[in-house]
Amino acid sequence: MDASARPWPPPLGAYAEERELFRLLQNMLEELLIHKPDDPIQYMINHLKQNNDDAPRICVLGPPASGKTTVAMWLCKHLDAIRVSQETLLFKEILALTKEAKAYQERKQKIPNALWANLIQERLSNVDCIKQGWILEGFPENQEQAWMLQSSGIIPRHVVVLYAPDTVLIERNSGKRLDPFTEEVYHTTFDWPSDLLVQQRLVKPEDLSEEEMSKKLLKYHRNFPEVFQIYQKVLKSINADQPSMDVLSQVCCGQLLKEAVADKTKLGELVKPYIDNGYPVPDNLVMKILAERLNALDCMTNGWVLCGFPRDIEQGEQLQKSHIIPNRIFFFNLPYESIMERLSQRRIDPVTGERYHTTFRPAPTPEIQARLRQNPRDKEENIEKRVETYYRNVKELEDFYEDAFYVNADQDPHAVFEFIESCVIKPLPCKKSKSL
């Protein structure tokens, strides 16, 4: 048997997996193919000395006024990464090409895509971005920029795309206010700061008129499908028309399973056949992935929100045995008719990934309407099965979590959020220990 075809001995495989050698080799190969150095060995030695392959590389995209700055700044704060945006490149950095780019802007001319790509490449090659990682806000704007970034070796691991109805974005744009000290963005209606000092120093940015905003949105909708095609494997769409905290914390158990598969971990390979064939993932595999994620440093430090799990009493008991014990439990109540109305009329745009609803959020144009698709899970007969399963299990779960809160979900999302927030900030009751 040829030596190269022999399987690796288990200890070697475990060593490589523990230290993520396969991912390291993949990253090194990508760098070589992109840069094609004359001396590949010396190039990789320098790469290993200078680069941090674990550092975040994230793009935050979306139409004007969708909240890109808020999301980018939040990610930078929590990941200790460097934010790079049009504003930082032009006004906060001293780069070789900054003067040339500003000259275009002063002449009210469009800055060429190649110049933007070179500016970004120069900034991301600095030591702080290499070591800490980067959050690229608002780039790439079109297919050409995306290709130029890729040819320069700038390949994001994650692309976050925000979306909201154009009417919402136009309204947000008119009420936007900026804190010149922190660069945080607020809104006169939706997100007004409680601190009086912050209120007093807010300024109105040079916002676009409604007509100019509409043109910008039209341009975005025209360019985004091409960008979507390039990044679709690493892209996550988030509805920006909801409270900012909901936008910033969208992690659920189902997403964990998909991430495990996408990252090609050992557990992910075991889960993949079930997801590919539409079968439920066995509880023992779910628990292993869940325990691994919730024991990570960020969850241990910042806490966690588990969405849609446990689904039955057995899963609840397994959580408890694994010492994964939530300190707040919320049961959402919704009439059967509302469940059917919300789910059976959901549609998705296969080009942009945006979600629509035939009643609450219809497609904005006939062209988009014509290409919408329905997830088979949202057909009435499949919804009925899922609802039956839920009702069959929920009573035992309610008895198991006797201190749970019950939420009327058949009301405005803001009212639901405020109720949950009031329950979260309320101190937990102290449980008296039984006397011996």
C-alpha cells in the first residue's frame, strides 16, 4: 500500500485536529495561491511570524441607514478588532493613497473601485489589523470591489448583511444623530440615549435628502445580488427592522448545528447527514455541540441566550445533567391562527436571501415577487405537524421549569421585547437553603 494513501494513526489525527493543523494548512495554501511568491518557504515563514489566522475577518454590509456602523462598532468592542470604513480610511488614517482619494471626493467625483481596494489593502496590512483582526464596514459595495479585494488576498470569514424595508430606511435616515465623541449612531425616535450629556452633544450628520436616499437604495439593490453570489457560503442575513439588541444577538441552537457543519469539525461531520436529509439530529450529538459552545470563554463571560431548546423533557433533563442551567426561561404563547398566518405566508428571495411576508412585508416590486420561494417547512401540513409536536411536549417542559415566565407573543415586537427586558433586569429571588 502506498504510504501516502495510508490512514493517519489515531494519535496523529487527534493531535492535528486539536491544534487545527488542517485549517492552518488550508490558510497557508490560500496565501501562496493568492500572492504567488518567488520563495514560498520564506514567504510562509514570514506569514507564520506575522499573521494571526484566528483573528476575525468580517464584512458588515447593508443598505444606507440599516445600522452597519452600530453592528460594526459592537463587533469591534466584543472581538477587540479594528473597524475599517469609508470614514476611517479618509479621515482617521494617514495612508499613502488617502490624499488621492480625498481629491476625488473634493471634486465630487466617484472614488474608483481600484483605489478603494488599494486603500483597504494598505490598511489591513498594518500590524493591528493582522494581530487583532478587522471589521470591514460597508465594503465591498459591488462585484468589482469584491473581486479586487479577493485578488489582494482579502477574504472575509463571515459576511453579515442587514436588510429592512426601504420605507423604514428612509425614515431612519431622517432621524439619525451622531455622537462626535464615540461615533455611535442614535435616532430621534427609535434609539434616543438616556444620558443627558450624550443628548446635548449629538449632531445631525449630513444626511441625504429623501430623493437622494431613494437613489442610493436603488443602486444598492442593483449591486447587491452580484455581491451575494460571491459571498453566499459565508453570508448571514439579519433583519435590521427590530430592536438593536435583537439584531446583535441572533444565535440559536439550530445555527450552532449549521456552524458545526460549515466548520467541518468532527461533530459537524456526524451531524451533516441528518441536516442534509432533513432528519432531526440525535439529542446526544446536539448536547455535545451545545456543551462545547456554551463552555467557550465568551459564553462563560458574557452569558448566553438559547433559542428553541430544549424541545422536550428529555432534552431539559440532559441540560440539567450537563450543568447547563438557565436562570431565565420564557415560554412564548401564540394562538394557532396567528402561528399559521405568520409561517404559511413567509417567502424568501433566492437571489438576495431577504425574507418577505405576503401580508406583513410584501415584496417591493413585481420582479422580486415573481421569484419568491416558499420553504417546504412553511407549508400548512408541515406547520401542523410541528405545532402538534410542540403542544405534545410543552406541558411537561412547563412543569419542569416551574419558575418560567410566559410571554404573549401575539402583540407588537417592541412590547414583547420590553416585557422580556423587564424580566431579565429584575433580580433573581434568593432561594433559602433548607435547614438541617
